[in-house]
Amino acid sequence: MAFFTLACAFHNTERLLGRTLPLAIRSLTYPTRHDFEVILVAERASEDVVARLVPRLADLGVDELRWRRTDRNSFSGAPSNNFHGNHFTTTSPYLITFTDDTFIHKTDEDFDVLDATAQIFEANPEVALISKVDDHEEWDWPLEDVGPEIEPGVRSVNRVVDQLIAYDTARFAPVARRLGAFHRDTFVSHAGFEYQWENLASHVGTSGNRKIAYPERWPLRVRHSDLRNQPGSMHGTQDEDVKLKCFERLMESQGLTK
């Protein structure tokens, strides 16, 4: 058996978290033959929000709450870079990160996502990252193949997006560190030029003979529970009411449309 850490990035969308997190945990871990822990990372959430979260942790399925109170020594670029840069952990061989506005729905209740993840990493030593996000047609940086399939139904692709990323930490972390992943001025968020954690992670996964696996045939539907500010933008509305409406539509359609 392998050990997985599942880490959810959270800021202040309490109502949405109550819908997305239990579904994500259930879809990713039930059933599984592997051991796992669930960490909720409240990056710069307010004291009131955290105080309301603490009594709910058991019902949400959370083992550990991490709260970074201030933005002192924050990472440059997008706010989500703080989640990855401050809280990336190498204590587990496998780390799966996702966001509080990610819709994760399994269409085959018996499919063991953690076991399928471990099998890809174990069978393919060149794979450093696995990502499965279905609304990639919305991305400003398109998903593309960069070579033949890694194995049947598993594409070798050019990028990840932080709605759902699985890491082999031993393969990823040393290279990411050399590329500046944990330097606070590495990232950039300017009109016309963006360099965020997912850009750096994609660089790690597509250089030095490493690969990013995209398991297209998994019975797992993953979508961003938000709408874009405008077509082709990498930025969502960040409006919790909009996100809740997207989540309800995704539930009704079993992840096919929002």
C-alpha cells in the first residue's frame, strides 16, 4: 500500500466548501486500499471563517487544518501560489492537491482513484505529475499532446492546472526547488504575461525526460466550479454565488456541463 496526502486549498468560500469537499474526498478515496490523510489549507482566511470551520472538520472529512493568518512573506503572482509554495509537503510519497472550487465526481463507484494513480507512477518512472481536468477547452493555455500515449488511455500532455494535480513528490520536489518554486519572487501576474505555480509545475513535468500523465479514460469528471471573466481568460469570477450555481448545474449533469 501507498500513503497519500490530499490537500485542499481554501480561502473564504465556506458555503461552497461544504458542497465540494465531501464530494471530492468521497470520489478520490472511497473505496481505496491505500492509506491517506486529508488536509484543509486555509490560506489567509479570516479568524471568523476559521472559527466556524473548526467544529465542522469531522463532518467535512478533514484530518488536519492548516491556517496561515497573514500575507507576510507571501509569494508573488496569483494568490493561489501561496497554497503551493507555503504548504507543499514531501512527507508522503504521493500528494494530491485540489481547490475548494473544484467539482470532482466519480462515475464508477468501484473505481479506486488512489490505486490507479499509484499504478501510473509505479509503472512509469518518467511520470512526475498526473492531472485530470475536463474543462480544459476554457483554458488560456491549451492542453496538447507532447508525445505518444504513456499507456493505453493515458496521454502525455504539456501542462497541468491546479484544479487537480497528483505529484510523485520525490520526482517533482527537487527539480521544482531548483527552478525556484519556493522562492517568493519567482511568480508573475501581469497582463500579457503570467507565470504561476501551474506554469512551473508544467515545466518540471515536461523537461528532463519527465512526463505529465493525463488519464483520459478514468471514470472521473473534474471541472472548475466557476465561470471565466471573459472567454479565454485564465481568471474566474471568484463570486461564491456564481460558483454555487455552477456546482449545482454540475451535480445535475453529473459533471458534463455547468
